[in-house]
Amino acid sequence: MSEALDRLADACGIEPGYYDVAGRHFATSEDTKRPLLQAMGLDASSEGACRDSLDRFTRRGEVGLGPVLVTRDADRIAARTGVPDGTYDWRLSHPTGERREGRATVHDGWLDLAFEALPHGRASLEFDANGGIRTEIVMAPPRCARPEDLGIDRGFGITGQVYSLRDGREVPTGDYTSLADLCRRAGRAGADLVGINPVHAPFPAAHDRPSPYSPSNRAFLDWRLVDPANAPGIEPEDIADAPSGPELIEWPAAIGWRMDALSKAHRRFVANAGHPLRDSFVSFRAAGDGALQDQCLFDALSTRFGGLPWWDWPEEYRSARSGAVERFSEEAAHEISFFAYLQWVADRQLAQAHEAGRHAGMRLGLYRDLAVGADPAGAASWAT
């Protein structure tokens, strides 16, 4: 065990272990501590790196900001600091691409930054003191939204599992079109919302893992619920042989049918340079940036390796930043485009379901459940 790693992890609040419900103790391994520290912006790759990071972390603490600072304001950051009184440059970067910058004065050990409000969420602060300080800022709203904040005094909603919805069409499972139909009916009946199961990204080649509560990645959508009939590029013959919808869902047959139909639609769509929605698809991919690319890369690789957990893939593919993965991204451009297309179509159809309910009178629209976590064998952990 590395003493420097243990000291650094302890200083950063990483628990040394935990007890499960059966009373068994599990120690936090080095293989867990290192990537967690890396995610905090601290190099823990070696004994020397851990010592340097601990020194840097200690200096952060002396500044009074720490690696993460939580504020209830979206236009102000205030903290006690050990930085000498003076005026310093600072820069604040938000994931939306918005930036704020300026000069701030430290007076009597108190740092106070005021700026034009940013959306609530995470941001990165760079502060030019003590050789340069970098701190993650969490701008949390003071409370959850309440009905009165949205102009609603009293209302009701209904819930449903999307895949179990039936609307009279001969399809193997409910889909986003079924959901749109439910939203319209609910809105006309006076409901203000429709609550649904998590619709997170699944494993494309693991048909034995259909649960929406153990997804590959919570940041992306479940394309298994896409209605192929409403996918750009589809032709009637692509969906002619839909498997019947029995009382119990046959997931392998349902997914195979959708994948086959949507694969044909994608091939036709990307070959049509003049398709009216082509710019929309291109813009969607650009907006998704590296996160969408990582998701689609994972899906293509997972399919290539038969749905195995990523740690059972050939070693050169186990890191999203390896040379082998970079080469694969070039060689498998069409497959990656297909999975981006699935995300795009899912995003469009889910938005259409929400709007269908709003137009029918729902004041809130869709309420989406969130899985507690993602499957460790999925894209979210592989891309970290």
C-alpha cells in the first residue's frame, strides 16, 4: 500500500472502507482511490505524484477554497482565504461554454467575487494567487422548485412504464410514440404531468440486461424505445415484419427488430445529403461534443465485443483515450454515426412526447425518473 496515496485520499475525504448490509468490511482499493483523485484534478499516479498533489491540496486548503466549493448563489462566490490581501485575476468557466472573468480584492482574509449570473451547476474557477489556484465550484439552487414557482396551485399526474404502454399498434413494446399518445390523453383529462421510468442509455449487445434501473450511462437516452416508423430515413418495408406484442416482452426479438429497421433507416438517411433534417443531426453531434462521441464509441465497441463488460475487452480498448480506441473511431465511423443517430432520434421523439402533452394542456409535461446509478460495466465508467 502507498502511504502517500492513503494520506492524499484521506485529506480529500475518500473513505478508507465501508461495511455492507451483512456487516462485511470492504477496504477502498488503490485502483479506486487513484481515479477518484484524478477526477478531483489531483495526480495520484505514483508515490511522488501523491506527495506533490498532497502539497498542492494543502495549499488549496490554506487559501480556503479547497478542491470543491459549494455556493447557493449563481452570481457570487465568497470564501475565507489565507491569501495575502491584494487584487488578483480570476476566470470562471461553465460547462455551457459561458465564461466570466475579472479582478477581485482579498481584504481581511475574505474573498468575494461578483459576476453576471450563470446557470446553476458546476463551474471551474481559476484564481491567480499562490502560484495559481484551481477549484471546482458547485452553484446549487437554494431549494427545489415548488408548484407555486411554476404558477401551479394544485395539480395531478399519472405514471407509466414506457415499454409497457399499448396504443393499438402492432409493435413489440411501448415506445416514444406510445408515450406521446399517453401524454395527449393525460393532458386532455386535466393531468399536469406524466411520470415515466428511467430512459437512460442501454447496453446495445446485452439483451439479457433490459432493466432501466441499471443503465450504461444516465447522460444519454434509451434508443430501444424509439419508434422506427417515425425515424428519418425509414421506409415501410423496413418495419413490415414487426414481432407480435405478447403479454410479456421478448426483449431480444424486440431489440433485434428495432436495430435492423433503424440500421436501414440510418444508412438511407446519411446517404441523402439533401435530407431536410441533415443539419439537425450534424448540429446534434456537434453539441454533444466529446461526451456523445465517447458514448457512441462505447456502444460500437460493446457491440463488437459481444456485450462483455469493458474490463473483459482486449486490454488496448479498456481506456477511452488509448491509441487503439482512437484508431477504432476512424475505422468504425459508420457504426459510431449509427449510435449517434439513435441518440438523436430518441432525443427528438422524447421531446415530441413532452410537447404533445404540453399542447394538450399539461402544465409540466414529462417527469423522468432517474436511476440511482449506472452499471459499472457501462459507458459512463469506461469513459471516465
